[in-house]
Amino acid sequence: VTLANEFDRIARHFRPLAGPAALDLGDDAALLDPPPGLQLVVSADAMVAGVHFLPGDPPDLVARKLLRANLSDLAAMGADPLGYLLTVSVARDTPEAWFAAFSAGLAADQAEFGISLLGGDTTSTSGPVSLSLTIIGTVPRGEALRRGGARPGDDIWVSGTIGDGALGLLAAQGTLADPDGFLADRYRLPRPRLALGRTLRGVATACLDVSDGLVQDVGHLCRAAGLGAVIEAGWVPLSAAAATAGAEHFARCLTGGDDYELAFAAPAAAAAAVRAAGIAVATPVTVVGRFAAGDPGVQVRRTDGTAPALASAGWDHFA
Amino acid sequence: VTLANEFDRIARHFRPLAGPAALDLGDDAALLDPPPGLQLVVSADAMVAGVHFLPGDPPDLVARKLLRANLSDLAAMGADPLGYLLTVSVARDTPEAWFAAFSAGLAADQAEFGISLLGGDTTSTSGPVSLSLTIIGTVPRGEALRRGGARPGDDIWVSGTIGDGALGLLAAQGTLADPDGFLADRYRLPRPRLALGRTLRGVATACLDVSDGLVQDVGHLCRAAGLGAVIEAGWVPLSAAAATAGAEHFARCLTGGDDYELAFAAPAAAAAAVRAAGIAVATPVTVVGRFAAGDPGVQVRRTDGTAPALASAGWDHFA
């Protein structure tokens, strides 16, 4: 049941975000003409206050994080974004200012990523803010990046730096020093690697986005391909802020979530092409290890190769 | 961040629901080949425990109501369903049996409606169960039913019977007698009118599904077309159970939600075609009034035409 003030709210805050396919959010559904020759790429993610973001986070950044987490899934598939549907469940007494800030965040990112709102729903809840977003993108037929294509000997690559999201959560909570706010910003505002994903079509043999933590996500690539992997701890690219945080936080960098970087596989012979792709889109790319035949699982080792130096943390061999 | 037991849960309860396009829910997104010559129809709805369903409602029926409410949006557009994405936020200690029942409900309806799961997300929440579903369907290009096409003199039609959902809520809450459970069943398990919607392509001039209450939803058709409308109270089809509930519940039948029937417009000259469409798909269709030039708004009147007999309820003239 839709209440009259819900219509007002939709008209005021969400209709301006709607593209032509959304039919002004006035019909029961949106109508999309799929571009010929392309496959559709669809994914959905939910975010709940207190679980995926802090209840005090600014609503515009919450909206953008939700959208960008979904865009990151498209990046991982090598897809181009088209539009999204959004459902928003909030307390009945949520102030107009919350919706104004939330929709302003969406508007900013729509402009940045060239997408528009296709449809959705707003409703009340007695619980925390609960959001769900479905992203729709496109990819040339047969060119989507997949998780299962890594081969023995392929290099493991990552984009950007690893661990800033996990350390940024600590910074946002006030338990880690973050003098210039770099880490908290990385936690609150992911940078989906859409341009890189697109450029890696036909180059990477497998790809995903790092949302569950590097070790666990490389483990997903291993299981999907039936391979083992070694991550060289010393090769993992850290931001200056993460490096400054000190060795006691290093395990968190490798196992924390919210990086929204790409982790991907490519044959050693394609290394130059991968580096060229990174340069073309101004995104750093770094080799952090290698896939090998063997039982699926990720070993993390020091560069001297002698010992699984981080065994005591219990996460160095993640299957 | 995805926890290990979440992977288990997805594998056990949701992967069996996934179709080929979902890539076994193992990639970052699903890959869909849009059928040539068709437009895509997409819509999203959220449901929250305590708002859209009763906390004690059986999980399989909750799942099916969510899916069917979305399918009803496709029916209103004259679309054929293809698949859906689903996000589920539940308390951390939700028992396995809840997920088993929930996914069994989805499986039953997937078989009934010929669709499959394309993707989604499960997460925890400290609040009530919070669900969101995005439905994807198709319609021949240019043939979607829209809300704004009614013309002066068009008949207002409805499918099935009106008010059972609203009375069913009372029955489910135990405040209305429902000896054979008919009304509560109608509240818990909508019947999306997909076959009728499909058959009305090229026949109906406007259509939506009755989810906010007949008077309010006919009001949507009025505003979208810039027309007024008169609903003849005595023409509104009631089930035997709703008729038995008595005159004091009649206003609720016309203004309550959750009917998930179609309300649509058609020229008087098309009445035989509409009746034939209803017969072809074994769905009763009934004229309940007429659109007319004038300020957008719905007048409900007794069949003697003399007076807005229900004025005291405050809902007989809904703009």
C-alpha cells in the first residue's frame, strides 16, 4: 500500500533521477530497449545500517557506496553500466533532509557514471535503514569477464591498493589514526574500476571485485578454476596511509573487505598488455602472486618463500 | 563482507533456484541474452515484516507474495516474466528452517510461472525481515500496457474480485470471521494476472494492478490520462466471502490494498473483445465504471446515480 506522502516523496526526490526508460516512475515498471549485440549484466546487493555502513554516515555517501558497490560488480564482469532499481526502507519519521541528501548522492554518481534510475520502491520499517539496489549493465556478447577462467601459471593481479577499506572502517569508527581522512574516505566511497574492467576484456582470464577481502576473493577465483594460488605478502600494494598504519594491521588489509578493487588473472605472456591497460585508464595494476595446479586454496607467504609467516593469524591458508 | 556460512546458505537454498543466466550465482553478476524484438520490463518492490506481511506468516508464503506482487507489476504491463533478483536481510540467528521454507516457496512459484533466480544477496539485520525483489520480463516492442492511455468514455474494467486482500488482512489478524480461510489466503497469496495482461495487449488502452486500493489506483489512471472517472459501487465484483462480510466492510473493499487484480480501460466498442480475452484465460472481467473528460478524480456512486452515498467515509471523491 502506497501512502500519499510516499507519492510526494518519490516525485520530489526520486523522479528527477529517472531516465526515459523509467517512464517518470509513473507506470508499474520501466521499459528498456536492449542494445543489439550486447548481453545484459545484472546484479543486486543489499546494505543495512549497522552492518554495511555506520548509522551516522552521511546519507549521500551511503547512497553512493551502495551504487558503487553494485557498479563494482559490473566492473568485475567487464560491463558498462546502464541503470539501476532501488528499494529504500526507512523509519516512518525519517526527515525530508535525509531523502534530499540521499538522492543528491545518487544524482552526483549518476552524472559521474552516466546512468539513471529505472524504478524502485520506498517503504517504512521499524528497524535500521535497509537498502537494496539492482544494477543493469551491458557487455559485448561473449566478452564478459568471468570468475572461473584462471589457468595454472597465470599471474594474480590487483588494481589500486588493498586494505584501505578495512582500515577505513577503523578510521571511521575512530579507532585508527587517519589524519587526512584518506582511509575513512576509501571506506565510505569505493571507486568502481569500470574503465579497467572494460579494458581487460580479452586480456584477463578471470576477474572479480575484492569485496570480501583479498585472500577470500582470490580463494573464489581458485575454487571457480580448480586451482591453488600463492599470494606474495610483500607484493601486495598498500597505500601510504595503510603502510603507515603499521605491521599489526597488515593481516586486516589482506582479509578485510570493502576494497572494491579488481583481482584478476592473466597469463605471464599478457603482462605487458595488462600494464598497458592499466596505464590507458590511469589505474595502477600490480602482480601479487600466481595460480598453480593443486587443491583450491590460497597460501600467503613472505617473499623469502620459506614459511607461511602469518600462520598464527589463522588466515594464511584459506580454502 | 560475505561470511562463510552465508556461502553455505546460498549454495544450499538459493543455488538450486538459479537458471543458466545466473551462472550458478558464482560470478559477480548474471548474464542475460535479451530476446530479439522484445523490450525489457523491469520493476522492484520491497516488503518488510510488520508492514507488508505479518511476522508470523509462513516464510514460503512470504516469499511467494513478494514474487507475486512483482509478477503483478509485469501483468499490468502486459509482460511475460523472465527472472528475478532477490535480496534478503534477516536476523543473524535466523534458523535454517526459515531459509528452507522461504526457498521452497520460491521454487514452487518458479515452477508455476516459468522463471528462475538471476542473482541477489543475503545479509543480516538487527531489525525485521526486509526483502527486496527486482523482476525482469519482456514484451513485444511497443505493445506494453501503460497507465496513461485511457480516453473519455472508456469503460473501467477490473479482473477477479475486489477487496479480498484487504479483508484477508483482517481475517489473518483474527478480527474478521473467515471460516474456510478464503480471505486470509487471498491476502497471503496474490494471483498475478499474467495471462490476462498478455491477452489485453492491443485491447486495453491503459492498465495497472490494484495494489493501493481500487479507488486510489483508478485515480492513478485518471491522473495519468488527465481524466475523471465514476465507479459504480454496485458494479464492483465481490467474492462471496467479501459479500458475506457485510456492508460495514464495503468501504474497505474499495480502498484497501493487496488485491493484485488488474484495473484497465477499454473503449466501449472493445467490450466484446475484453470479455473474450477474459474467457480465453479463464479470468472474470467486470465493468465497474467509466472515464470522462474533467478534472482528474474518482467519484464513487450508488447505481441510482443520485448521491455520493459513501461521502461520510471520506473516500468517495479521491483526487
